[in-house]
Amino acid sequence: MEEPFEQAARAILDARYLVALTGAGISVESGIAPFRGPGGLWTKYGEPDMNGYQRFLADPKRWWEERLSGEDLRGRPELRGFENAQPNPGHLALAELERMGLLRYLITQNVDNLHYAAGNQRVAEIHGNRTKLRCIQCGARFPREEFTLETLPPRCPACQGVVKSDTVMFGEPIPSDVLEVCRNEALQADCMLVVGTSAVVYPAAELPVITRMRGGTLIEVNPLESALTRECDIVVRGPSGELLPQLVEQVKALQR
Ligand code: APR
């Protein structure tokens, strides 16, 4: 009987359409704190209230003023970890799998832009991207640096709608364009590599279930058990920064 590690490498190689779903855990080795579990932001500060988006809509100007003054970090230094975080070997391994033509799509819950920085191109960011802004009226997205923030809130050049961070706030619906892509990719997948997520936040957490319901194989890479573990066919326990590069090497060995 093959070890889970060998099983995972074989499943990745044999997949007709492999999709990855990543969570905060893949960025822990880049110095970005996760949300839940050991060292998690919510573990330390408690889960934020679910009406962030409502508060934004009530006074977008104030939201922007708080954000630009750094008030929104409210002394949570961990949130500054993003600024100069770099992709770690786990991100780079997933970029390699895309270059090898084995990873067809990558869905991430992370807003840290590290999968793009690592070189992945076929990426859906279900919770948005902190380096982008988005018009809440027409959905247009812009690189953050494209906007001068003289007038607050910034307005969309196309439709004059209010512009916010692309990062999805608590209480904000997932933008329908991204959600549709994520669901279609989960439907197409016959194998999903689930990395570094506690799998408790929806609709992201339903994506592996969609793949599973169509007979797809689920592989979990996580040092700890998650809410999805029981659904997974193959569980590889450990940090993704170590395990994903080893998995890529094992896949290459199988290809020889
Ligand atoms: N390698 C892989 N996984 C790891 C590592 C590591 N080095 N370190 C921790 N993990 C795992 C934890 O065991 C946990 O299962 O990463 C997971 C992190 O879980 P969460 O912090 O809940 O992150 P995530 O699942 O992405 O949260 C989903 O919740 O608050 C919202 O918007 C936020 O996108 C986030 C969503």
C-alpha cells in the first residue's frame, strides 16, 4: 500500500483536470499569520464582526480615512506582515505544477497576491486581492497604485461608482464573476489539491465538496486536521512549504 505522499503524487500526475484550493496556511511560511488555529489572528483577537461591509456602505469616506491613517489595523501588527511578504517554496511548487501543465487552475482564499508573485497565471481570488481596488457598482478592478486618493471615497472612472479595496469584507457578497469561475473549476476538477485551509468559510469550503460529489479525488496538505479532512481521499500531514516541493519532485520521479 503506497504511503499518502506517494498516493498524492500519483493522483496529481493521473488527474485529468487538477485544481488547487489554498488558504492562509500556504502563506504562513511567508511570515503571514493565519486566522484560526495556532498563531491565528482570530485566535488572538476574536473573529471580526460580520457587518464590516455594512459599515463601509454607511460611510465609505470614513472607511477610507481609517484605512489610509492605519487606524483600521487597530494595533494588530500582524496585519502589516503582508507588505514585504514573498512567495515561499509552497507557492513556487504550485507555480511549477502549472508550468508542467499539471495544475489547470488555482483558487485561493488569500488576498496576499503571493500566487501571482510566484508565477501562477490561472488564478481565482475568491476573497479578492489586497493590491487591487474594485468598483462596487460595475465590478471593474484596478491596480491600487492607479488611483490617486485625493478625493475620498475614490470613484470609478467608468461609472462613477464607489471604489473599495478588492479584498472581500465580512458581510460582503463574493463578486459573482469570481464565484462563477470558482464553481466552474470545481465542477471540472477530477482532483482537488486542498492546501492550508481550515475549510470553515463558505462558499470557498463548498468547492472541494462540489469536486467530491462528482467523484473527484481530494488531497489535503495541512499540518493539522481541518473540517474537510474526513472527506479527503489522501491526507498529507505537514507544512506546505516543505511538502509541496517534495510532492513536485515525486511527481517528476514518477514521470521518468
Ligand atoms: N502549511 C500548510 N497549512 C498550514 C500551515 C503550513 N505551514 N500552517 C497552518 N496551516 C493550516 C492550519 O492548520 C489551518 O487549517 O492552515 C489553515 C489556516 O486556516 P485559517 O486561518 O482558517 O485560514 P483559511 O482557511 O484560509 O480561512 C478562510 O477565513 O477569515 C477568513 O477571509 C479569511 O480567507 C480567510 C478565510
